Amino acid sequence: MNPVLEASIAARKRESSHGDKNMVRFGVIGYGYWGPNVVRNLDQLDGSEVVAICDKSPAARKRIQKAYPRVRIAAECTELISSPDIDAIAVVTPVWTHYELAKAALENGKHVFIEKPITSNTAQAEELINLAEQKNLKIMVDHTFLFTGAVRKISQLLDEGALGKLYYYDSTRVNLGLFQHDVNVIWDLAPHDLSIIDHLIEETPEAVVATGQTHLNGHEDIAFLTVYFPNKIIAHINVNWLSPVKVRTTLIGGEKKMLVWNDMEPDEKIKIYDKGVDITSRQGLYNLLVNYRSGDMWSPQLEQVEALKQELTYFVDCISNNQNPTNDGAAGLRVVKMLEAATESLKKRGALVYL
């Protein structure tokens, strides 16, 4: 290991005011778009300490130096991965780098926090999961939306049966850019909704259909995904880099009530409508009696928390208490399976792909 980095780590350990054996010491790889948020939250948590940050970009390293002058900066990730004084590695890099970095971290006895999606394919995800199990290490996939006040409330409502039997999940996640150079819009934006669906819907998905089109940089920049579940539950996701406006709206329909989640709303992000359809049947299809129900609308109060802070706090707790997180490697694998199926369907112009 770099002698300067080693000395810096030793100094930070001596300066740690708590001397707490339960303190989880992190190395963060990647300081681009999302990395600064991960570092900021880890730096502020009582149970964690950011020991070192790595980024290949000289400009990024300058930003790190300015923001965290006492944290050691490295240009090569091997210095963090091989350090005996680092307990966990946060991988905040492009998806095509995830497998190699996470595998090296696990082989060196580090817990891993990894940006979504977990890997580029299912085989890689399965290998990481098996490796973590062999070494009794934790993997957490950064499915940040699961820790928002909105998704927590929706999960609570579904658990309580407030919406009744679930009919559909319909999401629009569109904006102008940010165009990615290594993945298409499905792999960039759809993991958010796929991880939410995986968390909220207890049924196992059966099949995926995806259509889309490429306009600018060789990757699909607009796409539509449909996920089929048992019991007639259907999920639809619209992702788009070419929208003139940013839209983050989800409709969830149930037998008893329906819900609108507008993540762009500053206050009333969730609105629950006591609206629906009741059908009573006489003999014969054309004798169905349809009654439309229209009741009150109400907006529940949500937790005002930073989701990433909640997520990282949970990860530190899981490491300290030897518990498996809900958004573990297996959850990440389930999302990648749906992404792979969507990719296959996309190549076949919307063919049904079974999971």
C-alpha cells in the first residue's frame, strides 16, 4: 500500500474521538455525480468513518481535497481495496466496473455498498452473492428510493391492505438527459422503478416486454417496459431521456383505493383517492352492472428524511449487527434479471421474454 496513504489511515484512526470498535471504516471508489453524496452522508454518520476516497480524475481529486482535506485521496482503487484498515468499500462507478471492483473488495474481506444496478449481467451478480456468503460479508445495492418517505408509506399502505387487491403499477420517469455513454435509458432509469416494484409487489414477475428506440448516441433513449405478474398484476414503466420536462409520477391502482405519487411535488407527494369500480354480475357478459365509486382524496404525512442517509445508516447497522439488508445482492440480482429480459425483448422489438 502507498506509505502516505497508510500513514494517513493510521493518523485518522488515532484521531478518532470514539475509538469505537464498532466504527465501520469506509473507502469510497468514485467521486463523480453520486459519489459526493455518498461521501457526505458516510462522513456525517456516527457509526462510520470515511478513511480514503479514490478517483482517477485529477479534477475530482482536487474537489475531494478541497471538501475533505483530512481524508486521504488515491488515484488507484487497489490502495483502498487492499488496506487492512478499511472495513467496507462503496463502489460509486459506472456499471461495467462494478463486478471487478466488488469482487476484489469481497476477496479482500470488505463489505460492499454498490451503486445500482449491481452488475452488467446475472452471472456476475450470482458470483458476487456466492462470494459474499462464503466470506460472511454484506452486499447492499444502492436502491435509494426504498428509503424515501414516499415508498415507505406506500409499503405501509399495501401491508395494511388500504389499497385492497393490487391491480397495477404505472410509472413515468422522464427528463432531458443525462445521456449515458455506456448504458441505455432502461439500464439508467428503470432500476429505480424495478427495485421499487420488487420491494412492493410480493408476487414473482413472470415475463417482461420492452420496446424502445435509438435517436442520438447509439443507445436507446426512450423505452417502455411492461412486467407481468401472477394474479393479473401488471407494471408499466416509461423511461425517456428526450422529454422537454422532468416527470416523476407513479400511479398505483388497487381494488379499494388508488394512489398517485408525484415525486416532483414539494409537499403532497402522495395522494390517495377513494375511487374505483365495483362490478356486480348478472348472467351473461352484457349484463354486468358497473358502479363507479368516487370518495375523498387525502394526502398522508411523509417522513422528511434524506433517503441516502437512511440507507447508509441501515447498511452500517447491518454490518455491526451481522444482519442481511433487504436490498442485498439477491435483490440486486432480481432487478438485473428484469433488465436482461427487457434488453432481450428490446432486441426482438417487443417480444415477450419469460423470467
